[in-house]
Amino acid sequence: MERLAPLGTGIGWRPEIADVVEGMPGIDWVEAVSENLCPGHLPDSLLRLRERGVTVVPHGVSLGLGGADRPDPGRLAALAERAQVLGSPLVTEHIAFVRAGGPLTASPRMEAGHLLPVPRTRDALDVLCENVRIAQDALPVPLAVENIAALVSWPDEELTEGQFLYELADRTGVRLLIDVANLHTNHVNLGEDPARALGELPLEALAYVHVAGGFERDGVWHDSHAHPVPRPVLDILTDLASRVAPPGVLLERDENFPGGDELHGEVEAIRTAVQQGRAARTAAAGSGIAARTSPAGNDAGSGADDAVRQRLGLAQAALLSALVAGTPAPEGFDRVRLGVQARALAGKRADVVAKVAPELPVILGTRYRPAFLAYAQTRPMTGGYRRDALDFVAHVLRTAARDEEPVARRELREWWLERSGPVPRSTRPGVRLARATRRVLLRR
């Protein structure tokens, strides 16, 4: 496996903290969500960072490499284009499924709007390996894939997380993006030992490391990326750095952004944790104790035939339907944990729709969130968050009483009409003429 150039210490670039990131000392590289970038209209902040020699890595969230379907060529082409435009040394994605249903299972297509865990079974591993190879062939730079956080686990799993990742790297040669915060999440939620997972990994396949914060509620750890990095996550990072020198380490923060000083303090805490691990590794090397490493990318393994993909697709569709459409929980799953995950998914949908369509909370006021959560209980997302916003408004217009808040109803109808067509309604010639005529009449 060809070694990548070291990345150093980085931070996730987000528009809300673009100025802070530009001015933060000691930042060697940044990572940007691929789906939020338009290659022809890159943010000025990213362009300035590139001009300064700061590496930018596109981080994908929508491929669904762990899903039953083969990767979508259009999504792969978009990820490849962003890597080329940014001059990135690699691209990254997740070991997760994000949608289910469709022709493979003869069922409606559903979008999770979230990264969901794949079962650690031989069937799922065969599908994932083939999907990773397809992605590798379509991308102009190396691919690294990330372990995810989970609230629920699949029944009858055949491999531990470390074994699953080891075989994936061994069979495909793919690099690994290890999120130590996700290892902590799975420790709290699923009882999995982070040290064991690290001990089973092919550490020479490590591309870089993610570090992030979260919070615990009622015994469940939520990987929020909106809270400070806790000590247990830093301890796992130190453990990892005691085994191998991480080529890169990056702080992720997606919401509730603190001030620049606090963000800088978190980056420095990450540096300290890595330095502590490096010191332990040096001491171990001096005493003759070597870290475990293993070859990767030797055995191509078998492909996944359509029967295997269909079995996986049916299982993933049943789970996703229970989470987003209110159908019964599949056998073997923890129903309480599924309820927690379902509520978290609905809450995330409400929050993201409020961001992509900020007019809706203004029009509906305090009724927005309960109305959206009620809508989301049995109506899966089918085409992304903007489509979800349109579908939600259509549902409200269809089900609300006609005499209930007529002003809000009229504003919602205007909002929907403006955005539901192929082009904004206000730019269509007939609408422009009608509005101009109305303005002339009003002046008389």
C-alpha cells in the first residue's frame, strides 16, 4: 500500500466558522463535506486556504457504501470532481447505509438522512468490499472509509468491529479513517471495547483520525459533534497514537460552535493526546514491545451476487422502515433503542429542514416542530431534505383544517407554489406579468 503524505493537525471546515478556521494557528489541513460544495462556486474561504497551501479533503456522507445497492455513478462522479478541483490527496466516506428499498427489494425507496450501521456479517462484508472496489475504480485519488457511531446493533453478527474493518482493508486495500469518538460511542451504547477494536485493526492502513464530542442521556451516548471532546475520547486517541503515528488528526464540530479560543483549545488538547501516545510508543519501542500491524490488500475475496444483495437489502429496508415509517421492529432488535434512534432521526430531520427552509419555522411559529415530528413518524424522506420540506408543507396543507390560521395557510401555499416547480414561480413570465399588472392597478 502506497503511503500518503502526512496531513498533520486539522479541523472540519464549516461555513459558520470559516473565518475562525482561516485565522487559527497551527492548522495544517481541513476537511469539508463534499455534498455541501459546488465545484464551480467554491467558498472564498476554502480558496484562500488552498492558496496558502492548506490541504482540503472532501468528506462524503451520501454514497451509502454499506447499502445493498451498488454505488450510484452520479454520486461517485461528483465526489471525484470535488477531489480534482480541490487537488485533494484522498477522499473519504463512511461504512454505513443511508437509504434502502427500491427495485432490489420491490419496495418504496427510503432515505435515512443519517449514517446507519451495517450488520457485521459475511454477506454484508462481501457487499461492502465490492462497493468499495467500485468506488476505488471511479475515484482519481485513494479512498478512506470511516467507522460510524451506532445507537443500535444488528442481531446475530459474526464479526467484531475490529475484525470487520481488518477484513475490509485486507480484501480491498482501502484506507481507514478511524473516528475515536465513534469507538467511544459504541463502547457506551453497545458495550464494545475500544482497545480491542484498535488492537484488531491493520494500523498501516490508517489514513487519518476523527475526534469529536457528544453527550450522554439516559445511558445512551449521542455523537452530536456539537459538544466539547470528552476525556474518554482523548484517552482512546492516546491509545491509538501509542500503537501507530497517525498521519493526520482532525477535530469535527458541526453545531453549537464555540468561540475561536475554545476551538483552538480543543485542537491543542488533541495535539497533547497524540504527543502522550507518541511518548508511550517510544517507550514501548525502547523496551522491545512492537505494535501489531498486518498486511492489507492481498486477498480480493469473492464478490456479492444479487441474492446476497437482496438479502441485505430486505434486512436494511425492514430496519429503516421501523425507524422512519413506524412499522414494527424487525426480530432481534432492541425496541427501546430503536425508539431512541427513531426519535433522533425525526429530530434531525426537523432541524435540517428548518435550516434549508428557514421560512417554515417563521410561518408556523411554535407549531413547526411538533407538526414536523408528527409528520415524520410515518412518512419517510424520499429525496433529500429540500424534497422533505416540500412534502411536509404539502402534508400540512392537505391535512390542516381550512379555517385554521388562514394567514399561515396562505403563506405556506405561496411558499410551496414558489418552490415546487422546476423553476421558482416568481421568475416565470406569466407570474411576473400578473404581479406587474397588479402593481399598476394598485397605483391607480
